[in-house]
Amino acid sequence: MADDPIRVGIVLREHDLSAWAGRLPELADRAVAAGIDHLTVGDHALLLWAGFGDTRAGTRERLSAAMEAAYATPFERFERHAPYGPPPVIAEALSPYLAVGCRRFNFVPEAMSLTAAFDAAAEVKALLS
């Protein structure tokens, strides 16, 4: 186990692209100062809601209902941070995060079924790879 170091990753709540770009160097500096030498770009994740479906309109309706029920807040407040639609649309929305160091996306999925969510997330991964 000594040669298998504990890895530390950060899940950023910021969905703003400029926040992502600005925070990663700061986090790396803080890690070094704290004696953590295994904080790498690939350890960072973005946690987000995503609606997976064949059409944007139907998927938006399903995602907005789920998020409004969870947060008792109008969906419009979250909409720009919660991609929805077919996997290519979601991959396009997430691709700028790759450019600033995100390599892992943790979805809170909304889809017709868990299997559909899994398959769509796998397609997003393939499109981003």
C-alpha cells in the first residue's frame, strides 16, 4: 500500500467555466502547502444534474419537475447549469470544462429509466473521449 498513495480529488460546486479555470491552480497550490502531492488535474470532478432524453423539450420538462421538487425553486434559476437533451447536446455543453481541467463528470441524472440514464451517460463519455 505504501506505493499506492491516497488520492485527493475535489468536486467543485461552481458551474461557471471561469470559476473552474481560476480555482484549479489555487487548489493545487493549497495542496502542495498542505503536503498533498498527488492532487492532479485528472482528480477534479464536476457534479451536476443532467436530463437525458431524445428531445430537449420533453427532457426539460422532466428535469425541471425533478429539480423544482428537490429544491422548491424555479428551474430557470438552475437551467444554465443543468444540461438536458440527447447525449450530443450534453457532451457539447460539457466540452469546455475539459479545456480547463475537468476530467470527471458526476451526474444526478433524470431520464425515463435508470438504464436510459446509464446508457446516455456512457454515450456522453464516448463523445467526450
